[in-house]
Amino acid sequence: LKATLKVSIQEEGGDLKPEGFHLRSHKKNTIEVIGADESGVLYGCLELSERIRKAGAMPGELKLTDAPEFKLRGSCIGMQKLTKDPYGGHYHFTYTPDDFPFFYDREHWNEYLDFLVSQRMNSVYLWTGHPFSSLVQLEDYPEALQVSQEVLHQNREMMAWLTNECDKRGIWLIQMFYNIHLPESLGLGPQLRKSEPRAADYTRKSIAKFIEEYPNVGLLVCLGEALSGSENQVEWFTQTIIPGV
């Protein structure tokens, strides 16, 4: 049985929630997918394809409206290890092919991202202590870079590729980082409990550079137990992180 498929995004003022869709069948073998937005269209088409696959045929009467309940739905990819880092913790690992070979495996990523979108996930989180020393290079702090120029180039390429592949599936790539965690090469220690001028300047510039180089990647901020007390947490967030953004 052949059918005509009509796909569209709802007009302004429509009743669909974000990422939602209407799936309708009409006379003359016409099926219509109306999405609230691009992700809604994607989810509606996925729903239709799954029903066709399960039934082994074009479904009969269709009258379905669906939308996610949660705004962000995603999984965490730990760019950390169970073994201890060079400083005796579990936070400070660099993005390198030796430490995290899976991160550079594009075939594996495509398979995993396809799985996430099949589960209607719309975000994925890279979780680590201090990612900036693996992903950006600062003129004011050249000693902070903890990977080679070759690996830095690989990381930039991978982040750009991964962001693009996520976007194709309506997935937002988000980088998480702990505070206050720093590369040991700055000479301030790997972890601080409150703001220090050089640490704040380095972190602020790292965040600004990260957003400049990876403008479509989100940031998840963990103030963490390393910062002692809410006063220090508020100061660090409002006077270092926000100005960097």
C-alpha cells in the first residue's frame, strides 16, 4: 500500500509543545507529520517509521499527538577513569587517544547518537574535571595546555564533528566541568577551595576561549564540594564564570 507523506512545522500559535508532533492519517492514503519544530518533525517521522517496521506495513488509522515532558533528556559520558589521576583524585584526565580512544571513534559515536535519538534524548554531556586544558590554547597561559599540538588539533576536529552529528539528531552537546579544578602546570595546585586572582583570570579566559571556538557546545557548571561554602560558590560563579561567558 502506497501513501503520500506530508511533513511540516506547525504555524505560529499552534498547540504543540516544544519537540512535539501530530501524526495523522487522511483519506486518499495520505499521512501527515506536523512538528512543533525541527525536533518534533524528527520524532514524528521516527514514530511513523517504527510503527511501519513493527507492523510490516503502512499503518491504518493514525491519530496521535505526543511531546516530551522534560526539556532536557540526555546521558553522561564520563571523560574520567576509575583509576586515580596523577594528583590522587578522579577528576584530572586529559582528552587524548591514549586515555579515551572511544572519543575518537566516529563510527561508534554515530551508532551511539542514533541510539540516543531513538530514545528521544536531546542532550549528551561530556563529564570531566577540567576540559579546557585539552580543548583550548591561551596566549596568556601557554603552560596550561596539557596535550600536544597534534592532539589539540584532533580534539578541535572531533568536537566540531561531534557537535555537527549531534545537531543532525536534535541533540545538544554539553561540556561539564568541576570548580575550582586547574592544570597543575599553573603552579596553583590541582584544586582550590576559594577564588584566587590568577586562577580566576585563567578560568575566565578559558571559558571565553572555549565559547569562541565551540559556540554551539553548552557548559554545565559544577561548583562542587571543592569550593568551601555558598559564599565562595556565589563569588566564583558570578565574578569568574558568568563574566567568562
